[in-house]
Amino acid sequence: MCSLKKALLFCKSCGAEYDACEARFRCDCGEPLDLKYDGAGIDTSSRVQSKRFAAFFPFAEDDWVSLGEGGTPLVSVERFAKELGLSGVQFKNESANPTWSFKDRGTAACIAHARALGYTKVGTVSSGNMAASVAAYAAAAGMEAFILVKGNVADEKLAPIAIYGAHLLRVAGPYDELYKESLRLGAERGIYYMNSDVPFRAAGSRTIAFEIAEERGFDVPDWVIVPTSAGGNIRGIINGFEDLLRAGLIAKLPRFICAQAKNNSPIVTAFENGWTQIRRAPDAETIAHAIDNPFPPSGNRVVAELRRLNGTAVSVPEGEIVRAQADMAHAGLFAQPASCVPLGALRAARASGIVKEGESAVLVTTGGGLKYTTAFAAHKLEWRDCAIGDLAELLK
């Protein structure tokens, strides 16, 4: 029996609608689905996502299992605003979530949906962040988790997933094929596969938009820049701002930049070439490992949304990603390389004149730097060993 309040999943591409009480992860046309459920308001008295934004979700209170996701800081960095001639540059620091990435928002929503539909088993296909998130929330909910990670995931990322007690498999083969096979096997074996762009994962990302607006006094920035892999997060953020506009809480939408690593940027390539359908990118290595996705399942939808809303897509070379990570760390924000791609994209967009002087931007920092310490090798990091007796000379 489904405990959801009445809600629909709908396809922005073909207009189809489905009952949210179905375990439906994609439209019959092959494109992603979005939650169609507009609430009446935001409870600003609570810092817990499930309570603050309950009106925007169709769940009963008992469906939620929260680890304290949401309520992450919006950090202003004056040095970047001054460098770029902007009125403000802010970072939505999603590394402050329970498992150190934005994925916790969507995972909490997916766990609630799975519980509402009576599932006892959940899973995901991931490059690392989502795997840890699903493993943690499944453990908290007392659910069995089946986690599939890409074959090139670094060893250092596996232990922080396995520690939660999930069934963990590192699988060789193309990511998009693994994505499809997980959904097929999930339907066959009764496992709710909450992959990167499924409806309720994208719905969880709407709360990033809600918080950005709220923390700015509902005065939205000119630009919101999102590092993009599968495309579910930027879809959810766009939907969140549209929810707020419909509810009368904001006067306009921001413009959006989809930021990708140049070595793996199929959405940027499609956008720049005027294509409506993405094409598989060469699977080149990038330091921005968390957004290394040569054929993103929400790619077509993201391209369409950017065109509809007068947004854009920008790719960032490896050297500029490394530079952005160092510069953010020197400003006190240590983020994983994928989270630093938005700063590189903002610099490129400002240099090309897309972002104008005096405008404002919010950059979504999706995960913490300790998620991928292999990236340290790209930096010239220095320190010295010494004895106590040397300090007087060295601390001049």
C-alpha cells in the first residue's frame, strides 16, 4: 500500500504523467521524470530538510529518515567578486551534508519514496558520492543496500562506502549500460535503484534552490552555476526555483550555467552545436572524477532547459580546474575537483562576456575535498619537518 499524498511524475519532453505511487524511474519516451507537487510554503523554524520543505513533498512524516541533510551554508567570497568585477560570488557548500555531498538531499527523498511504496531493498549506481550517501541512509533506515560503482572508481573511495555494511560491487563496463541494467535488475529483484537522475533524487535537489533563495532573502542571484554529470542535480535546482516562482516567493528565475570538465563534456558539446540530443563523449580522464560521465541520462533534458531559460553550458580545462581548487582552498573552501569546475566556468563566462560586470553568482559546491585525495598530486604542496629548537628561527 502506498502512503504518498496524491502526486504525479511528469515528463517535460513529451508531457506524459504517471502516478507517483508507481516505482517509475523514467518516462516511456526514454527521458527523465520530474515530481509535480507544489506545496504551500516553507517552515523556516526547522533546519531539517524533511520538516522545512515538507509542503513541497508528498510524503507522510513517518516515511522520512533524516540524518540532518540540508541547511548548508551559503558562503560569500569577496576576493572572487573583486577579481571578476561582480557584485557577489557565493558558494553553496554542500560538503556540510551528513556524507559530505549534495547527494544526501536526493537520497533522503528517495528513501522516503521507497518506504512509501513498501520497499525493503535499495541501491544505486555511482562514481562515489551517491554510493556513500545511499549506503548511509539505507543503514539508518534499516534497509538492505546494493551499491554498484564504476570500474574506474579509485580504491580510496570504496572503504567509506563499505563501512556502512552495504553490498558493494565495482563493475567494469560503460556507465550508461550499468545504469540501465541496474534499473532492469531492480525491477526484477525488488530493489529500488535511486540512480543519479531518478525523479525523487532530482526532487531532493530542489531544496538547494529553496535554501539559496531563502538565505538571500528571496532575492535570487543573476546566475546559478552547477557542476553537471548525469544532470539530475541541475534539473532539480531549476525545478526548485520554478516552484518558488509559482508560489510567489521569488520575483524571477536566475539564469543557469551547466559546468563540465572539458575532457568529458557531452552536454556542453551538444549545447554549443545546437543539437537537441547529446552524443557520447570520448571517455577521457579528468581530475573532476565525480562528473566524469560520457553519456549523461538527463543530458537531453538539461540542454532543453538551458535553451528554454536562456542559460548556457561551459567546459573547463584540467589546468583551470586545478587552479580553481587551489584558489578555493586558499579562500577556506576545500572542495573535490568537480565542485571547483563552477569557479572555472564563471571565470570563462566572465571573460567571454556571458556574465556581465556587476552581476551576482552562486556556485554549487557539491562535495568535500577529502572525497578524492588523489587530486593532491596535481598540486605543489609543501611543508617542513623541524625540531622545537628550530621554531625561533623559522617563525620570523
